[in-house]
Amino acid sequence: MRVLALSNSLPTLPPSPSTSETPKPPILCNFITTHNNITNCAKKSLSLALSGALSFGLLFSSPCSIALESPTIQSPSSSSELCREDERIEKAETRPRVVTNEGIVEEAWEIVNDSFLNTGRHRWSPQTWQKKKEDILNTSIPTRSKAHDIIRRMLASLGDPYTRFLSPEEFSKMARYDMSGIGLNLREVLEDDGDLKLKVIGLLLDGPAHSVGVRQGDEVLAVNGVDVKGKSAFEVSSLLQGPNETFVTIKVKHGNCGPIQSIEVQRQLVARTPVSYRLEQIDNGTTSVGYMRLKEFNALARKDLVIAMRRLQDMGASYFILDLRDNLGGLVQAGIEIAKLFLNEGKTVIYTAGRDSQYQNTIVADAAPLITAPVIVLVNNKTASASEIVASSLHDNCRAVLVGERTYGKGLIQSVFELRDGSGVVVTVGKYVTPNHRDINGNGIEPDYRNFPAWGDVKQHLIKCGKLQQG
């Protein structure tokens, strides 16, 4: 069983009772790891999950691949006994196993039992879930199709619109979407010795990186000569981005014990800039306001927003507007990094909560803010997920006032687990809580103003908020 930790979220908005229209499913990119009860290699991985609804990601092989064999690469003169032992263990543990219909259903049941977060609106309890397992396994499951139908009904009984079944065909579509620009997905992996390494955990088959020799399990050491030690997967993914058909050089170590190689990869960028900006003059031209619209949180969002903020500052902006209306989300990590641009070091960006300790985190800003000027964040009822993280973070830290309508209220964290027959289940495993300890999901965020306020009122509001925070 493999688990994909979603790295972005364009939530599928459940239909409103007042309309028959169904929103189009979102496109999501994913982190991919092996569930930690399968192999020793997988136990070394940190399993993270970020919110999402439907998913499209990168196809992968075994998450702990053996070193790539290539006639153009010189292998080390000797390998340690430990590496050879690891390879023998890996080969032994990846032998095919018989997959039964009952086993698939039980596997899905166990995932929910171990990971599902009851946010208070679901009909789940350990007792009722145990009873459901007993009822299901007492019935005959003669075909794989019936097993899948049972899983669908089993997940539907939870009453959570985001926990659902993916057919093998739906799961395989994850191979068709790439946000890195070169067809790979990176992950920070904690080794037994305490070292945090950046590894390739997903590859787009026949994509740019795969075509020039990057392989599953490779460790990324540098990008364009810049050592990436200590950098996050998000930061390095941003370094990999660039104009379409330009080249980037990455230094990788093949497998756990293989050679080191510098490889030039031609970018095939699929992400487009989501940022537009302009300078507005108010008060008869005496005051400049920097307006920035962010359409989605993709791999270019933070980088392009930084460019916009700096240019507007250079143009003399003394106030800023961040427009998040109709922004359904995207890469949650991009949202977190963008919120940090406005916050003082040490301030809380967001809390995550879940049954598993890996989802119980406090995320804080780790550097000085890029700007300190007053900010208005524009929101509406289609401001969701990553957008709500940014809006609530700036609001609760007294860095911005919110103007518009109550936000959508999508604050859940999902992980996608692959079952042994190639199908999958998406399971709600956690939720986001604002710095002021408000639950986003199902509630949304109430704006400070319905209509656009005067900038003098914005300044006074933020000053008063700051004083209240300080006691």
C-alpha cells in the first residue's frame, strides 16, 4: 500500500442546495511515498499530507530504488555491505503478493480505521466502524468490481464528501500532471542517521528528467551549482522552475549507494504565472497602492508574488491589496510560504491537527517580512483552502484586514492511499486551524468589512488589533 501526500488543493466544492451545477474537478499534484508498514525503506520516509480533493500526480516505481545502472557512469570501486544488504532486503520485500477481493476491502477499512479524522460532522466512531468490518467480511465478494462497490459504500457511510474511492483508472491519471517543470516530484526524507535528504519520489514517465537518466530514489544534491542541503522540497522545486525549453542542471546521487552525476534537463513548463499586479493612485495622486491578484497557488505563485511586491515597493507603494477572490487554492505549501512573506519571524502561520502526530504541527514564519505596510485582503465565497490559510494567517496576526464575503470553508487535509490492486482511497486525515484557534473547515472566515474601507480605518484597525494581541 502506498500513500500520496497531497501537496496542493483545488477543492471540489460540493454543490449548493440552490443550484444543480456541479463544479469541475480540480487538478492536483502530489507527494508520493510508501505506506510505512510495508518496507524498511518506507519507514525512513516522513509522511506529510496537505489538503486536496481529486488528484493528478506523477507515476512512480519502488520508493527506494537501487542505484541506476548506466554505462556512462563510473560506479564506486567498492560498496558497503550495508548497501548490498539493503538491496537484498528490498528485492525480497517487493515480490508479488496475492491480492484478494476481501483483502482489498479490508485494506481500505484499515486505512480509515488508522487515519480518518472525524471533524465532528461525520457519522464515524471506532465502534460503528468495527461493526461495519464484521458485516462486510461476512459477505461474499466474488469479483473485484463488487469489492470496489463495497469500498465506495463503506466510505460514503462516513458522511465526508472528501473521503472517497479512486478506481485504478482514476488513480493512474496521476501520471499525467507535473508542476515541477521537469517531470519529477521531490520529498524530504529523514534517514536513520538523522540526516534529512531530498529525494526523487515521483517521476513522469518519459518526462524531461526521466529521459535524461534521473530515477526514482535519486538524491538531489544541487541545482545549477547551488547546494540544496537544508532546503525544503518546495524551495528546490521553485529553483527547478524557469522559462519553457530552457535548461537546468541538477546534481543527483543515484540510489542509496550509487554514483553522483550532474545532469542537464530541458524544462517543459506547464505552470503559468498566477500573479497580476498594478500601481493605483489614491487621494488625488498623493498615495500609491500596490494591487496584486493571485489566481491560484501553483509552483510559480510565491516567486512571482515576490517579484510583484518588490516592483510595487520600488514604484512607491505605501499600501497593498492582495486579491484572493475566486481563488480555490492550489499548492498549500505555496500558500504557507506566501503567508510568511508578510509575517514577523516566529509568528504562527497555521496549525494542523489530526489523529496521527505527523499532522499535529505548528507552522511558523522563519524570516523577516518582505513588506510591513498595511494590507487589505479581498475575499469572497470562492476563496478556499490555501487562500483561506493566507487570509486567516494575515488577519489573525494583525497584518491585514479582510474585505468582502465569508470565505468558503475548506480546511481539511487529505491523503491518497494506493491499494494493492492499483485503486486508491482519498481519506481526510487532518484539518487546519487558524492562529487564533478557529476551525476553518465548514465555517469559513468572516471578513472585517463588507465594503472597501478608508485606508485610515485600515491602519487604525490593525493598530488596535496589535495592541489587543499584546495584552
